[in-house]
Amino acid sequence: MQRIEISSHHVARMASHIAAASVEQSSSSNGIANEMDELIRLNEASSGSLAMVGQAVEQVEQAVNGLDQLVDFFRVV
């Protein structure tokens, strides 16, 4: 059986690498979470914009219907 010796310096260096990888992973996870938050915010903003566009379309349809009625009125007169 072969004996393997590991110095405290080597253990400290490995722990440092593990900690750095953990910080990098955490940073990456935070970056992904921030991107998801931004996508959710943009989706909510676009939903509000779509609702406003829908209301504008309804108003235009009402105006067109009103104009059609006005044209029909003058055809009769």
C-alpha cells in the first residue's frame, strides 16, 4: 500500500479553488436570476403595452363604426 502525503498548503490551495468555484457558480446563478427578473419585468411591461394597444384598437373600431353609421345616414338623406 502506498502512502500519500498531502501538505496543509496543498489542502488550503484545494479549499481555495473550491471556494473560488463556489463563488463563480453563485455569481453565475445570480446573473441568471437577474436575467430572469429582467425578462419577467419586460414581459409585464409588454403585457401592459399590449393591453393599451388593445384598447386603442377597440376605440378605432368604435370610431369606424360611428363613421359607417354617419355615411349610412347621409345615404338615406
